Amino acid sequence: MSENKPVVLLAEELSPATVEALGPDFEIRQTNGADRSQLLAAIADVDAILVRSATKVDAEAIAAAKNLKVIARAGVGLDNVDIKSATQAGVMVVNAPTSNIISAAELTVGHIVSLARRIPAANGALKNGEWKRSKYAGVELYEKTAGIIGLGRIGALVAARLQGFGMKIAAYDPYVTAARAQQLGVQLMDLDELLASSDFITIHMPKTPETLGMLGADAFSKMKETAYVVNVARGGLIDEAALYTALKDGEIAGAGVDVFVSEPSTDLPFFDFENVVVTPHLGASTEEAQEKAGISVAKSVRLALAGELVPDA
Ligand code: MLT
């Protein structure tokens, strides 16, 4: 009888592999976690909740969940989960820290190539009947400098991929040792030096009070006028108003943005610039990443609800 089974709530669209990996021992329910009232009603009596980034599992949601034992984030970032409230309520929080790192790194490279070769703008123009070869001339990546802010798992994968284009790689990361940087073939430097010397700047940091607005007016003023900036990590790492001003004043050459302060966002002022490429938080949206994330958190939920130790992924 299903009423005796622990209840697992899927609050966002997850790979079918998630349900398969959970197996038959759970009652699976679905809700739209982005809809606050649906979430608060649905979470009330479940044992576990599985989310991506659109569901805010905050103090209010945790307080509404009288039976909750596990919050599972099918992805890397935990900024939509109130870990402190969860810990106080005795609720375990698990994520899938390596599930989508390749996908995020590949999308970063996609943004960089799109900006350098103006692919989205040229595509839009041609489909509009305009054959404009000189208007959409671009730049090569070869021998240019990529500045990577945050040389963690994703930053390191981006470095390796951009080295394949013959780019020089600079990185700012106070937690990375010189030996690790040398192993990756990356030149560590301080942030100001990276901002001033890079042709393509890509940020791969978590969202914390310290990193919010890290790329703001001051940072843009230090960049080359020919520099491109990419954020596939977290909305808010780039100050969106400052980005608009930097683009308007020609302080930078363009930007690729996948994540936004408020999501969904469909009409921000900087979307109007032709040298801006935007995507709707697609870093982890590949079949492979979603399958890996779903299977990983399903296994963690199974172990946690069985009272077993959940290993670090
Ligand atoms: C992440 O933090 O891993 C991504 O935001 C995942 C997602 O898009 O669900």
C-alpha cells in the first residue's frame, strides 16, 4: 500500500532516470516548486523533496514540512536551500556536485565562441533576410587570454577546453595553490591583473555574500574595451545595472549571460545589445547532466531515508 511508503516530492522537472533510480519503495508526488502556494501545500507531509534551482527551500518551506528528512538538490549550487534552517530542523541536505560540471563548462565555451564569432547575431540577421559578411566579422580565440575567476571543478574544465583553442589561461582563485595552477597550465594572478589583461573573462564562483556583484562598475572599468565577459555560474555575480552601463558606454566588447538575479527574466535592459548573448539558465540542461544529477540524488535520498550514511559524491 502506497500510504506506508515514504513520500518523495519532485518539485521540478527531473530526468526520468531519477524516478527509475528511486525504485518502487517510495510514493512519488509532483508539484511546481516555483509556485509558492503549491510548494507550501505539497511539502507539508513529504519525507524528501527533490529540486533544481527554481524552488526556494527556505526557512518558511522547511517549517511547513512536518515530516521532511532530506532536501535533495539535483545539481551543484545550494543557494536556493536554507542550509542553516534545514540543519536546525534536523533535515539532511544533499546535492550532486559533479553531475553537471562538463555541461556547464561546455556552455561556457559555447558563449565564448558565440561572442567571438557573433554567431547568434549573424544567425538572427540571416534568417531575417540579411547577408552581412563584414558586419559580423569576429575575432579568433587563438593566442588570446582567457581570465577564469574561480578555478574549481568547472573553472578547471573550462581552462582545459580553452587551451584546446590555443588560448593562454589566467586565473584568479585565492584557494588554488601554485602547484595546482602549474599542473593545469594556468597562470595565477590577482583579480585586478586578470581584469586588465584578459580578452575573455569567465566567472565560476558560488553565490555568497562575498561574491555578489563581484563584477560591478569598478571591475568593468578595469577591463579592456575589447574584453568579453561570461557568466554561466550564478545570477548576481555580475551586477546587471553595471553591466548595462558598461555595454552602453563601450567599456567592454560584449557579454554572454546564462544566469540572472531574478529568474525567469525575459526582458532585462542589457538584452537589447546585439553584442550580448543570453540563454535561460541552461548550464546544466543536457540529457547527460540531468541523468547524472537525478541518479545521484535519488541514490542519496534512498540511503538517507534508510538511515544509512550518505557518502560525499
Ligand atoms: C546547478 O547549480 O547545478 C545548476 O543551477 C543546476 C540546474 O540548473 O538545475
